[in-house]
Amino acid sequence: MKIIDRQLYLEFKDLIRFGFGSENYLKKELSRGAKWAITIKDPSDMRKVLITYDSLPDNKKELITKLVGNPYDYFAKEPIRAMIERDTKAEEFFYSYRYDNNKALPVETIKKYTEAANWMNMLVKAQDDFKSIRDQIGIGAAAFWMAVADLIEKDGIALPSKHRPLIRKIKTYREEGYECLVSKKFGMKNNLKVDDETAEAVLLELISIPNSDDVLTARRYNTWAAQNGKDQITDRTVTNWKNKNRHLISQDKWGKKETYNVYGKHIHRARPSAPLLLVEHDDNDLDLYFQNTRTKGGRTEVFYYNRFVLAIVIDAFNDYILGWAIGETYTKDLIRFAYLDAVHHVHDLTGGWYMPHQIRSDRFGLDKDLKNDLAEFYKSLAVFTPATVKVARAKYIERTFGTPWHQALSLYKNYSGSNITSGKRVPEEFIETNKRDYPTVDQAPLQAAQFINNLRNLVNDKTGKSRQEEWIEAFHNSQKSKEKAITETQVLAKLGTPHNHLNKVTSAGISPSINCKDRTYEVPEELYMKTIGMQVQVIYDPMDYSRILVTNNKDVLFIAREQELMPSALADFKEGDRKKLNDRLAEKVRHFIEPAEKKNQRQDLLAMSKIEIESYLQAGIHTKATNEALQMAYNPTLIESNNKPRSASSRNINDVIDDL
């Protein structure tokens, strides 16, 4: 708005504020010379158009008066509004203000109190230096204070609009600052019945009792209140206090696990950036029923509700299932087998043997110091970091057993529901109708394998790829994923199963009985003569019997592969069999001539050194008397340091002679 020669003019922005129409509409109207307005060029900026207020039709004047009253009076007060400056410190104070156990002010209230502080600052200046105010707006003190009162009321400022109360408020503001603008309801107890710290302590302790409901708590509190001159309360009051102080009583009333999950601050973490950086495992009751027929005492019964448990290993990169094992109960051996399966599955996908960087699990089967056999097993595979006790959200694998898991299970007729004790159980009528078609317990591993394969190949709607495709692609694109490559020997040493007794290396090889079947394994040629007759420990792979790890737990460690039987009938020979047979015959010959070759090498060495062994033969013969004298003079302490073994590289011809 502008006054020119005592005439009120409206600017374009005023028309929009008073609701004359949208910006596009008004521009078109004025550009065409709107019939409802008389316009002039703005003397201060000839590019702008001003609209004469008095020329407006009555309906448009009504729009203005409804909003601001008499526009001439409103314009006269604009200079006062213009003197209001924003006080950012006041805004900061109200945002930081806390009352009644750390409660904050509502945002709208903060805005209202900040505006009141802005006005107070202006009014304090007006009292201190009204001459500058008068020079600025051109009105006397009485007119100023009347205009201020009118503006406070019309603009809804949180200050008294009457003159005397307003002056008193300014005085208080000078003394107390921003805080005097806060309503007493923020921080006052407002006639609370539980009105002191002792009463609060009694009530909260009663509420925190685990087996106490609100009605019983109210009765207990009222008994105490009657004895101590306090007001009686209702169960509704108890409910209000319980809801307001849940964080204080949660641990006692609902337990540490619930408190941690609800109130423990959730630290958001990024998923591993590549496969095999973090794997997790856990158990899950397979929600599928299997039938089992049992015969006892000549009576046959069919049990339809047999269930199994799975040990699952997942890659936290994308919740891909790396390995699994099925059993009647969750055991340490089931966990080990699941990890063996995971290593084999990674080998099937990548062609190499790899271990993860880190393993995380719950504390099943672990001792508190993480020193027992299961903890050492985890540590032998990767860095082991157990999850926080009873905190499900600390593990990605808990989310694996969610909706997609049960959607895949629900495709089977023997699905029991997501929780057989919950409301999500499959209707009993459906179970009764289909139970005779349930797979048998012997078919459980096959159905579990099919189920796991389905999950591995579920398509991610976001990427259009299956979890398996995502995993393989990410593995090949990451050097980190390949850093923990291991050998086949390491796989057997870490994850293999020791045979239950020692086995002897014979000319036929090594022949342990594994899984109730006799198998024969061939010793590598270079170790055959060294190990024949030796007692060794066999470590086998329950998922692949084609090779074993052999060790004497001292200085022998090698992989032996299952012996391939050669055909005895010429008619049974296949392509390549003749060469294999010739190679084996040649190996047998080499074993036979090796001792002779070694003897020739020794004799050549002695000849080069001009040593005749025959000359020492008689030197070793003693008479009976000489032999007895030597035995009487024997002192074991004198030879303690002379018979220590030497490495081959440190022995010379003199050493050989001394040993002889």
C-alpha cells in the first residue's frame, strides 16, 4: 500500500494478499485494462502499476475490510509493524526451553512467543527513545500506544492489548527477559494429585511391578495415600502416569530385552559392500509337517505333525542363503555342517574355495569367555563377533525369516503357518484334509533343499535379478570378496570330520570305513614309500567322499583321492584306461627300483670320499670282556648333545662317519 496526495493505492502484491485472484489471472486482467480498477504508474518505479483503492467496486472493498478493517487505518499502522525486528536469540531460547521432566514447547507456541519477544523489544526501545519513533512514523505518543494496542489485538500477539497491563508486562520483561512470556501452564503442576517427589516415587514403583494392572496399582497407591494425607487417584491416573513414564519403568515391568529393543538407540548400519564380508547363522523351526509311520508291539501308527529344524547361514550382503543343514534338533554339529555346505555352495558358484571375513551369531552353545570348541571353530573360519544377547535386531538373519520366507513355505500343502501357536496358524480343517498327503520324514531333506533353492532364486523387484544373480555379480566385481581364498587342504582341516579311529597305510592304500562303506584312497607317489606302514588320522568331507585329508599329526599331511579301480577284462577298457594302467605299472616299478638307486648313490658318495665300509665291520666286534667293560663305563649324560638330529643341509661326510 502507498499514500500519494492523501490517496490510498494498492500494489500488485496487495491484490494477491487480499484474495483478488491468482498472480496469472491478475496480470492478464491488468494488462487488458481491468474495468474494475483505475491504475496509475508508480512514481517511484514507472515499471509498476498502482491500483486506486477508491475506484474499486464495493465487493472488492469488502474483501479488504474483512481482512484488515479500514485500509487507511491499517496503512497508518504499517510503519509500526515495520519497526518489528526478528530476535533470533528469543527463538533459540524458546526452542531450548524445557519444563516438567524435559518437555519441549510446541512449535506453534514457540513462533507465538518469539513474535511477542519481537514486539517487546520494539516497545522497550519506544519507551527509551520515543523521539526517534515520532520522527520515523510522524505520530504522537498517545496515537502510537493506541495503534500498538489495536495491532496487538488484531494481529493476535501474545501480549496484553490494554495499555496498563501492557506497560506492566514491559516492566516484567525488562526484569525477567524471555521467560516471562511463557505461560504458567508450561511448568505448573496444575493441581496434580500426585504432587511431590515422594508420591511420584511410590506410584512409579507400584506401576513397575510386572504382574500389576492399573486397577490394582490404583488400590495400592490409595492405601498409601490415605495413610499419608494424599489425594486418592483412579486407575485412569495410573494409566496416564504409566504411559508418560514408560521409559523409566520398562526394564522392571517388561524386562531388559523389551526395554533394549524399544528404547535402546538404534545405530543404523550400512549393509556389507560385497559378498563374504559378513555372514550370520541361526536356527529356524521349519514350519512344514511330515508324516512318520512307527510300528511298536505289532501296532502301526502314523504321526502327521513331525517337524524339523534348520541351521541357516546367510550372507548379510543381500540375505543370500549360503548354506543350510536339517536335523531334529539344533546342535553344534548341525551348525558345522551348515558352514561346510556354505563353503561347498560358494565353490559351486565361483569355482574356488573361500572363507568369510567375519561371522556373527547368537550365543547358542558358547561359553561366556568364548573359549569352548564351538567358539574356536568360529574363530578358525573368520573373525567372530557374537551379537548382543537377546537382541534380534542386531542380526540381519532375523529379517531373512520374515515375509518372503513364509510366502515360499506357504506354497506347500504341509505348511503349518508362520507360528503354530499364533493366530497365523493354518486352519485345522485344511490340515486335516491334507495331512495324508504330507511328505514322509525321509523326504524332508529333499523338500527343504527345494525350498532353499526357491529362496535363492527369488527375484528382487528393485533390480529384476534373483538374490543368487546379485550375489554372483557382486562377488566377481569385488576384490575383497576373494581375499579369503583357501586351499582344499584347509577346507578339510577346518570343516572335515575326523575318522573315529586311526588307519594304517598299506600297499593297497588307505581303507577307512566311512558312512558304513569301505573306501580305498591312494597315497601320492612321492609319499608312498615314506608312509607305508604308518598309522594315520583320516579327516573326511561328509559332502564329498572323493578325497580325504591324511596326517600323522607330526610331519605328514596330504590329500588322498579315492582309488579308481582299473578294469581287468580287456573288453571293459575305455579310452584312456590303457594309459592309466601303464602309468600305475610305471609307478610300481619306480617304487621297486628306488631303494637300489638310493644305494648306488650312497656307494658313489663313499667311493668319492675313499671310504671302505668293509674296513669298519671288524672294528665293531668286541670280545665279551671288552663289551662288559664298555657297558660298565656307560654314562648317558655324556651323549646328551651328540645324538641330536641334523638337517640334511647341515650334514657332511664327517657327520656320517661319526654316526657310524
